[in-house]
Amino acid sequence: MSTATAKKEESGRVVRPLKIRKGDMVEVIAGKDRGKRGKVIHTVPRENRVLVDGVNLVTRHQKPRQATRATPQTQTGRVVKPAPLHLSKVMLVCPRCNHATRIAMSFTQDGKRVRTCKKCKEYIDSV
Ligand SMILES: [Zn+2]
């Protein structure tokens, strides 16, 4: 999924990869779920949004439909599921110091680009 390069869409709009990636732990800093932590299960770079497990839950009233091979019947009735949150509402939780932190970019000795915690200055990504 994640390539570290910017993608250009047909419209000419450049979509850069997010600093927060799938599998990261994030803390919600705004909105009704402020203070909650969860794991990122999906990212939407073109909308600057992330889907966080157990956060921003919405109830959808899913009508039963004829199941086809393309759209198999899933759950029907009242389905509670997470909705994507804007990137500005979450902060990455550093796996080393366990603080919600901002992210710096730095390079390892062999020139690899890694995310770094602004608080403890440790690498967030495994080197
Ligand atoms: Zn840290």
C-alpha cells in the first residue's frame, strides 16, 4: 500500500503520503472522542483522513439487499462502525515514549528516511 512518493492525480492535484500510516497508534485530540487511543486501520491520503479502530463510531441503518458475488451480504440492521477522522484531530503516539507527539523526518546513517518523535528524538519506524 504505502509508497513513500507523492502521487499526481488526473486533476493535477498532488497527493502526498500521510505521516500517519496504517498500523500506527494514534490519540484523538479533538471532538467527541478526545482522549481515546486506537490503531489506524485505513488511511485516505487524498482526503487527509484516517480510519481509527473504535473511534468516531457511527451507526448505519443497513438495509438488507440481494447479495451478489460483487457485493456479498454483510451485516444488516443497526451497524456500528468507525468513520474516517480528519488528520488534524489525531496525533501519533510514539511507540518508544508513549506520548502523543508531532513527527520529524530524519535520515539514518545509510540514508534511509525515517519518522522521528519530536519529544524523545527516537526513531518511530524500525530501521
Ligand atoms: Zn517518543
